[in-house]
Amino acid sequence: MNKIMVKKNKIDRLDKAIIKHLSKNGRLSVADIARRIGASKTPVQVRLKRLQEEKYILGFRAVLNPKKLEKQHIAFTEVKLSDTREKALNEFNSAVVEIPEIEQCHMIASSFDYLLKTRTKDIQAYRYILGEVISSLPNVSSTSTFVAMESIKDNSF
């Protein structure tokens, strides 16, 4: 079997190396990746295309500076729903993805249903988003907020 050909939906050490390097710098060229993992460009190009087609790599994005963009305030909001049947969950999920200030949304197995990570300019902007937007989402019965004082590690922005 040709070394370039890898069983569909399986990744090997070279695929993992490609992913590792791209996760640190999504702007690396195929030539740079090939040099770093000790392979030639063509096999790396083939592997990269396959990793994208098979959804191991979902896309590429810029790492933004929240301070420059005036989005330094981070709050985590616990959300409890009044209804957790599938239809209610889908309504909440569909609505939450439309709110740009909500950076992350996770369904949680806990005493609450969702954990949201929001990013706003300041506490006043967050207060508005909480009171007028998050609290108005479908089936929200209560919220609780935790404000981040400092981000030690934040790969999401």
C-alpha cells in the first residue's frame, strides 16, 4: 500500500503531526508543514485535503486581540431551562447560536442545563446581554453569572 494512502477515517502519526502544527499556526504553508514533519509537499497536500474532507479540520481562523476589539469582559452564565424536552432544547440551541456575544455554549450534566461563555466590552454591556438577550431566550427560567477576573489560557479568541 502506498504510504500516502491511509484508511478512510483513520489518522496516523503524520496526520496528527499536521494537525498539531496547524493548530498552533493555521497559516503554515504546505511546504512549511512538510519540512516540519519530514515529508514532501505532495503527500502533505493530499493528507491535508483528506483531513479537511473527513472533517478532522473544520476550518481556519484568525486569532483576534480582544483588547483591541474592546471585548475584554468574559462572563460564564449558567442557564436553567423551564423545559428540557427535545423541542425546547432545539429552540434554545437555535436561538443561542444567533447571539454574537455568546462565544461558547455547552449543554451540561448538572443542576443547570447550559453553560455560556460571553464576551463583551464591559460589565454594563454584559448586564444588558444577560437581562435583555439571554434571559429572553426560549425556555430560560433562571441564570447565574460568574465573571472572569483574568484569563490565564484562552484558545478560543
